[in-house]
Amino acid sequence: MNPIRPLAEIVKRPSAAEAHGAAAGASIAVKSLCAYYGAHLALADIDLEPPSGLITAIIGPSGCGKSTMIRCMNRMHEVVKGAYATGSVLLDGQDIYAPDASAVGIRRRIGMVFQKPNPFPTRSVYENVIVGLRLNLPRLSKAEYDEVVERSLRAAALWDEVKDKLHSSGTALSGGQQQRLCIARAIAIEPEVLLLDEPCSALDPTATLKIEELLYTLKSRYTIILVTHNMQQAARASDMTAFMLADESHVGRLIEFGKTADIFIEPKDSRTEEYISGRLG
């Protein structure tokens, strides 16, 4: 079997990380971030620096702004009519909200996987994987696309399950397979940061465990940020944990951030302990 090569070698051009002088798994830092939906302040004064090469879980009750925060981290928040953010999100030291920053370019470098598996229903497994690549690199050969598909599906621990179904609809797969297909689609263009918004909420325990095992294998290549309501998942799958809570004005705030073991065993804030133990939220 031929070795699976990185995208940069396949297309003979720098990867997103190399093009920006970054190693795989870029640094990302949120500084004084505030997010709005029209006049409503949804997030206030968020400062967070998830480390590269580790998985950071974001936990907290519904409505505390977890999803809003990660959508701000790849400029998806502004897609909502009337929504905007202030403050900074630094990707390898560069502000993704700078006037000359390309939102499309940012979303290529910071991939996202959503709560509900969303393979494109009219596309095959094969086409689902490379849909983003066709937009960014439309002139690759069939052999080059084939190699990217295999590389991405192997990275998503899905190749052996679908290698004989590449031209079947992506929606014909099981729920867990569809979510791994969406992860394969997100990493096909080799982003530097991978955001996941409750990716296992619609999956059974077996499929959930496969996703968690997959994230563990991917964390050395990507900076991974995982939003989850599942305390057991956060404890199992993450290295770092951020706890968020909405105040009396329904404004989301970051309460505590640290090593997952410390957050779950010896939190510094009483509200964190109350939430983890089920007495809050």
C-alpha cells in the first residue's frame, strides 16, 4: 500500500499552516471577546487560550454562549443577520477580525464540525470529502483527489468502512459514520484548528466512543476545541476544560479554565463544582 501523503505534498504547494509560517496545530487565543446578536450582548469579555496539541472542552448549561464562542473563533457568528463580535481572536498571533483578514481564508484554516451530522444529501461519500477542496483547488487530477479522499477517510477512521461505498450517498451511512464523514470533510483541506460543536449529541454510546478515540488521534495534528454537554465526555476526551455560565442578564461569561483533572476534581470556583455535580444548570 502506498503511504498516505499530506495535502501539501499531493498538490505540491504549501499547506495552510506552512503558508502562514505555522506548525500543524496553530495557536489560537481569544482576547476580550464580546459577541452580539443585534443589540443583545451574548458573550462578554472572554479571554481564552486553548493550547496546541491538546483537546480543550467547553462546558456549561444551555444558553451560556458555548456555541456562539466557537462560531466567533472562525467568523461563522457574523453569518447570522445582525450578529457581530468585538475584541480579538488571534490565530498564530494574527487577528482574524483585522480589516484585511479574509473570512473565507480564516474558515479554511479553522474548520468546524456541527452538532448534527450534515453530509450533503445530493453528493456521494467521495464528493462530500472533497467538496471544499474542489472550491480551493479545482484543478487537481483525479488521482490527486483520490489520494486526498483516502487520506482524509483514513484520518477519520472511516476508510475501511466505506472504501466500497465511495460513490454511494453520504446520507446512506449510519449517524456515527456520517459524523466521521463530516470530520473527514473538515480535515480534507488540512486546517490548523478544528472546532466541534457537540458532535456526539445525536449519536449512540458506541459511535460516541469512536468519535472520542478519533479526536485523540487527531490532537497531535490540530488544535481541537470541543463543545459538549456531556460531563463524562469532557472528562474522558479533553486535556483542558473551560466552564461557561450565563449571568442574571443572560450574558455568557467564562468562569474557569484549566486542566480537565483540576476542573473536575478540584475546581477553584464554587459554581464550577456545583455544575459538574449537577446542582447548577
